[in-house]
Amino acid sequence: MTSLDYRGALDAAIKEYEDLQQQKRALDDRLAQIGQTVGSLTRLLGLTPTVPLGLTDACRMILRRGHPMTPVEVRNRLLAIGVDMSKYANDLAAVHTILKRLRASGEARVISSAGKHRYAWSQSTPATLTRDIVSVMHDATHEREAMRVTDVPENGDGSPRSPRPRRRTSSKAR
């Protein structure tokens, strides 16, 4: 294979990677929508969920689905979809803690406006190999090749040969 073949394969892999990331985001959004619907309908019917949803996953689901929300709005939404908050002595403190952890992990971001902190789902994904990144990687390859040590001529005994002294030329001789 030639480097042109490798370049074509790399471009195809990058495109597929980006397409799959976009599909994953769409699927995550749809799962969040369905999860909230299931939670709301379960609560309306007075049923107990067979698989309890953890607080962190519930906060993720709410942030993925909605617009930027304050911790109070997140807590109210959790209650609306039927998340059992009675086990927490201070449910709002628990929500604050979860939101801060999601922010620290890069899953959520904070938007400050009018003195209020609103949390939003971070649309960033794991590092995506864009064409810019690939071109930088490609340029770095050329730099590595340029920095590679070249063979040093040796004497007959294996020791490196010292370079020949250069003759000085006067500027008048030119």
C-alpha cells in the first residue's frame, strides 16, 4: 500500500468515526426522552419501577433532554418523573453534588446568567479526529523524519569520523 492508500483509509475511518459519534448523540438524546416518558408514565400509573434509576443517571437523562437548568429545576424535574428523593436528607444538596461531579467529568457545563448557575449537557464528545488534527499529525511525521539522526561516516576502526575543517573564504575572493 502507498501513503495515498493509507491517507484514503484514514479519511474514510475519520468520516465513519464522526458519523458514529453523531448517531450516538442522537441515540443518547432519544434514550433520555424515552426514559423521562417512562418515568412520568410510571408515576402517573402509581407503579414502582422494576429497575430503580440512580440519581446520577437520572440527572444525566434530564440534562441530556432539556435546556440549561438550575439545580432546583433539576430536582423538581427529578421529582416530576418519579425519582425517589425521600432517601436523601437534603435532596437539593445531593443534586448539587451530582451536578458538580458531572461538570468535573466534562459531562455537564455551567452557564452563568443573572447570578444563577445553570447546568447544561456538554455536547462535547471524546476527542474526535478531525481533518485539522490529522493534518497536524501528518506534519509532525515530517518533523520527526527531519529530526531523525542520519548515519555518521565512520573511520575504519568503527569510531565516528570527524568532519573535515571548512576552508574559510574571504568576502573579497568572491
